[in-house]
Amino acid sequence: MDIQPSNLAWKDAYKLMVGSILPRPIALVSSINKEGVANIAPFSFFTAISAEPMLVCFSPMRRGTDGSKKDTLLNIESTKEFVINIVSEEIVDQMNITATEFPSDVDEFEESGFTKEPSSVVAPPRVKESLVQMECSLHEVLHFGDLPGSGSLIIGKVESFHISDDLYFEGKIDTKKLNPVGRMAGSMYTKAISDMFELQRK
């Protein structure tokens, strides 16, 4: 089957992307607006870029109704700071609450029951229940259209890395103890460590 994305409605193109780029890690992004109201939202278009400098990125899509920017993007453009909180299986239900489209004056920490933990470098709070948190300053933001289905690429420079003591061993993170979850298509998720296997490079 040969499908040309240009011939598809954006929602149909989106289904092909999320149904084939799997599994996707989840960035639970905390930010604040100029008035200091906190926001949390999950994004599964998320990955690392480089270690030196330590850069990570995630992509918030425009709202499917009118192409407007989501609160996370507006907050980061305004304050130039955010925190990426890694999602473990233990907090996945609370993460799902933050995916709700709340009004911009609603604090998702209060709605989800997450605990605010002061950051050491940036203004937005960390999610205390997350076992790994990355405080980031905005390195660059790129926009790709302004229609429903369009997206932006937010690149952040990691200024401070917080890791639960139980996870840290010989300079590395114990993946099994982190117990991360991944996003699949639709409303499906996966337990990232359930069927891990080792494959040595030759």
C-alpha cells in the first residue's frame, strides 16, 4: 500500500504516524504562565537530541479545533522555562488527568493531585511523584504551520537533572526501577519494561 500524506486529512495522517512510531516515551511537561499559574500536560512526541550540550525536545500540536496554541507552548514562549517529568507506571492515572483540556487559569497540579516540588534552577515546579525530572531552559522553538494538525518543536537545554536515589547506580538509571510507560495509538499505553531483551552490538 502506498499512501500520500498530502492526499489525507490531517487526522487521518496523524493516525498513521501514531500507529507506526511506537512505543513513544512521554514527557509530562510542567510550566507556568506570567501570572504564575502552573500547567501540566503530557506529550508523546518527545526525544533526546544531544548530550553536549544536553538538549531534549518535544512537539506540541496545534489544537484540532481552530489551530490555536496550547497552554504549554504559550507558557514556554512567555517564560522560556519548563520541566520534563518522566512518567512511570505508578503515576499514569494522574498523568491521564492532565491530558484534559482545562482552561488556562486552571492549575493541573490541583486537578491531578500531583505535588509541586520547587525547582532548583527554573521557575516552573517539578512533579514530586515523578522519579526523573529535567529542568530546562528554552533553547529554540520552531513552528510548522498554524492550522489544526500543525505543530511546533520545542528544544530545551537541560539545566538540572533530578533522579530518585533508588534509581541511580554507577552513573546510570535503573530502568526496571523507573518502570516507565510508553504511548501507543489511540488510548493505548505499554509497560516499557515488560518484555525487555538484550542485544549486544557486534
